[in-house]
Amino acid sequence: MSELLRATNLSKVYPKVSRSGDRIKVMMHLLLGRALPSNLAHTVLDDISLAVSPGESMGVIGENGAGKSTLLKLLTGVIHP
């Protein structure tokens, strides 16, 4: 049976900016193509996999801040993993 939607190993990391100098550090890492160090990174989704076949339904349930909207944005292509 074919799959309507398949996502494998989705992850999303956002920069964490808590001090004034952190913005410059994050920008330099992004411009140079380097990975963000752990003290400047906030992982919101980590290693999410799912598959939905035609005729199936899927619900996303969780508390505020659990990453539901981020997951839906990744699945629709609004943001990139």
C-alpha cells in the first residue's frame, strides 16, 4: 500500500539568544555554515518519524510548547528541518 505522507528522523533546532552577545555569535555560526554549539541551540523536535497511508487519520496532541505547530510547519514545508 502506498503512503500519503512519510517523515523520517525529523529534527529542528532553533538558536537560543538569552544575552546581547548571543545574537552575534549565532549569526557568525550561521554565516560560516557551522553547527550551533549546545549552549546556543534549543532542540524543539528530535528524531520524529511517522507514516500516514491513504484513508488513515493522524492527530497531534500535546501540551503548550510541545512542538505541535513546529511539526506541522515541517510537514507542510513552511520551515526546513
